[in-house]
Amino acid sequence: MRVSIGIDLGSSRVKLLALDEAGESVGVTMASYSTESRRAGYAEQNPDRWWDALRLAMSELLARPALRGADVEALGLTGQMHGAVFLDDKGVAVRPALMWSDGRAEAEVAEIDRRIPRDELVACTGNRSNVSFTAPKIMWVARNEPEVMAATRWIVQPKDALRAHLTGEVAGDVSDASATLLFDLRARTWSDDICRRLEIDRGRLAPLSESEALAGGLRDDAARALGLPAGIAVAIGGADAPAAALGLGLAREEDAAGTVLISLGTGGQVLAPMAEPKVDPDGRLHALCHVVPGQWCVMAAILSAAASVDWVVRLLRPGDPNGARELLAAAAKVPAGSDGLLFLPYLRGERTPHFDPSARGALIGLRIGHGPAEITRAVIEGVAYALAEGLDLMRGLGLEPKSGVVAGGGVNRLSQQIVADVLNMPMVLGATEHASARGAALLGAVAAGIAPSTVKSTWPLPVDTRVMEPDPANARLYAERSATYRELYGRLPKL
């Protein structure tokens, strides 16, 4: 049995998914690592912990009965976007990695806006300046830690730092690069002009390839540490959101046929593949390169999707291992609209459409009769309202979404139905919450020759028959409530 293993370096854990030559999953494992916050707004991870977690997860994966005797021939990588990992000339991290959720570089965001008019920046990169992106993080380190920058040879994304450990080669891919604010979206390469204007050394940015390209072979020491054959193919890999779209069959715009990916992870995304880049002039949407060669994506991103549900569970049922299940069961019995309660999911600021790191969450309309069930349902509805706001912006670019594939760790029957009702279109359930890892495994299979290409694979799509149709009455109610939701951002004071 020929096997490709997808490695998904997420925000809090690494996930491994093994696929056989028929595209069937033969094993999934995970291992966690922590995020450190030395000061308010900081979010850092130690790259050494990524390697430790990968070794643990790989050991558990290879011990699975289904993989005994299998020929592991490829590795593919994906991971969290917008990071900044600073490596020396030996590929060793010279400081903790700055994560996508790190918010320290607000002054640098303002500096970018002064140096490059927004319309020029968006026209080139497809994105507006934001504290989550890589460019302001690099500028912050250059300004505040010059000794770190002096010791830095390469600045890469998290999954690229891990792959350098695997192959000994430093490289990057166009999908992750397009989420840094240093990239020419249409040319699919680094922008010399943007780098010059931001005083970022273009020579420190990794050379780029398409995501399905071969990065190299697994080097001997890494192979021994992981229990894998030396020399097996390692794909360049790609950013987690586009990789998830590939993993769920959204490879090309013509094949998607009006289907969008609704991802409910820690954050949330609405993503659609495109045959050519389409850019929101105000930069309220992200325009990215797809992991599929010659394709792009447009994406709306919110910062607290499943994170909002996790928050309300911790708030209402602290320490209760059954808390989430019981709260969701109670919320499912509450009628649509949560008895007038509205939730703004801005617990960590917000991206689409506000791009406001100082935005704050809120529960609006609380009354004495509201309890845990109404609050829990309102939180899920608030996340769906936020996703619908991004979807409407995508319609403004000419996209005509007709259905969605909903996936991610925050998906359950209640959230699937609420998203279908609020977005007013059918929602197919992705049959795997590990869509990004599956996309990475496919990229590895292409690099190794197990699969012909990302767009010609005959592998089955990981979706099941559980389609949630929108309830017409609920959809009408949610349309009214969504209008009220959208007014609240500008009306509430910032404290």
C-alpha cells in the first residue's frame, strides 16, 4: 500500500492524516503544543515544540495497524498562515515564532498605511494592511529586536520552518506567501516594490514554488527521528485554508460550480476558488493564491468561530467534560433568533469586514429569562451572521455561491443547520474535520507521483450525504436579524 501523509501545523496542534493510493484515510493522529503570551497581545510558539509534536504524532500514526507494512512514499505540509519564523543560516530559529494571532504590530500597520496608499497595496497584494499579517511582524522585529534581525538569514512561514527541518532546504509556496502582504498576487511572486517601500530585505524571503512541487527528499536524521524511510518525497505544501479547499474537492472555480467552503475552526472562513484574482477594492476580503497551480481564492475571515463556542462553554460550564455537548443539545431546542439575543463574535478583534483589532464582543438584548441555552445558540448565530457578512462581500465581486461545504472542528449538527439558515443555502457536511491535512496529503501524493495532479485526482471527495437545507421561515427571520447585527458594530462604544 502506497501512502502519503499530510502534516497540518495548526494553531494549537499538529494533525497527521495518512491516505492510501486510492485516497482513503488510513489513520489520523494529533499532538498539541502551547502558545505563549509574554505580554498582552503577544502570541508566540517555540518551533522546537512543533518538531517534538510531529515526532510524537508520527510515532502514534505509524503504530496504527492499518499502516503496518505500508510504503510511506510522501509527506505534504500545510499550516497556520500569516506567521513569521526567523531562522539563522543553519535553519535554527533565533527567536520564538510570531503567530497569526499576535497583535503587537499596530504601529507598524499604521506605518505601512503611511508608506503605501491602501488602493496601491490592495491592487498589488490583494490585501490591506492588518496586524495579523507577516509584513508588520517583520517590521516590528527589525525595529525592536535588531540583534534578532542581524542573526536572521531566512524569514519563513511555520510550515516552511518545519519542512526545512525535514529536507534541509529553505523554500516557500505561493499560497502562504500571498498572505504575507509582501506578494504580487497576479505575478505569483514576491513584490520587489513592496519590499523596498517597507524596507524589508527581499533576500531574506524564501524562494517560492507552487504547492504541489517537490521540495526535496526526507533527510537521514529526520527520517530516523520520525521512523520513516530516508529520501521519500516532501512536497512544498500550502496555506491551511486553501489546502482545506483542495482537501474537500474545491480545486478549481469551474469545478466548484458555485460551492464555497465554510470553515469553522478556531477562526472561521468563507473561501471560494477563482480562475483569476478578484480583489475587493477596500481590502475587506483576502485574495490569495490557491494551492492549485493557476488558481486563486477569495476569502472572508473572522477571528473567533469555534473560539467563540469554546469561550461560552468555559464561561457557562467550566471544567465540565460534558459541558459542550449538553449546552449544544439545549441550544438546539431554542427557536431561531435566540429569543431576541444577539452576539458579536469580536472576542479577539475582527478581520472581515472591519479589520479592527480593537473591536470587542458583546451580547445584546439580555433579559432575565435568558439562560445558557439561549446564550449558546446566540453565540453560534453570531458566528453565522459574521460569515454571512463576508459572503455578501464576495457576491459583490461577482461570485454566485449556491451551496457550501462546511468543515472544521467547530462543526456539529446545530451549527450546520444555523449556517444553512443564516446563509440561506444548502450546507453539505465535510466528512472530515481534517480537510487541511487531507489537502496536504494530496499535495504530497502529487509530488511523489502517487496522484497525477491536484486537479486530475480520481480520489473520492470526503463529503457525506447529510445535506442541511435552509428552513425558509428561519432564513427570513435571520435575514432581519442579520441586518440588525450589522448595524451594531458602528453603534456600540469602544471601551
